[in-house]
Amino acid sequence: MTNNDIFKKLRVALQLRDDQIVEILQLVDFRMSKGELGNFFRDEKHPKYMECGDQVLRNFLNGLVIHLRGTKENPKNPLEVLATHKSSKPKTEEKEKAKPKQNSKPKRFSSKPTKKSVIENVKFKNGKNKKS
């Protein structure tokens, strides 16, 4: 398993976005742009793929400890920090939700009854005859 694989798995497991990873790296005074960071997450066959060095992964892990646990002076609860990751959404998704859809027609209520779902009509038989 390479450093890139570890970095990718931590990113997915902690639900981190690129801008959050950049902020975590800045906690340990390690500067990296989103573009450079994206090269670590590319496919190995991609021409702009870069191997994640030990120094980058080490600084990310050290920054992650500070991000989740806080410092001695300002301790944090890691579960609360992770909960904020799940509740925060990327800015692009928020903008799309705020925009009304221009091409969509208004929904009209019809007098037709809705179809029952297929699941309601299914009777399950497990092959045994029950005797009353």
C-alpha cells in the first residue's frame, strides 16, 4: 500500500474536501495548493499523477491530529469535529440548491390515483405450509 492509497482512504473515511485538507496542512505550516493536492488523488496512469512523499503524509497526519484533538491549550472533541464534516457541504452544492430551476414546469395535481408500489402486491412464501 502506497502513501497515495493511505491518503485517499483517509480522505474518504473522514469525508474531507480539498480545501479542508489544505487547511489541515496549514496547521503545521505546510503550504500546498489544491492543484498539487489533486495530483495525489489521480489514477497512477494519469500524466499528472504524483507520488505522495513521506513528508507530505507525515505533515498531513500531524495536522490531522491537531485538527481533530486540538492543542493542549484548546482541546477539541474529535467526534464533534467529524460531525461538522458531515454537516458541511461544498459551496457549489449550496449554490445549486439556492437557484430555482428555470426550465422545469410547475407541478400540477392530477385527479388520477397514484399506482401502488410493486412491493405492496407481493406475497412472500418461504415454502412451508402453515397448519392452523
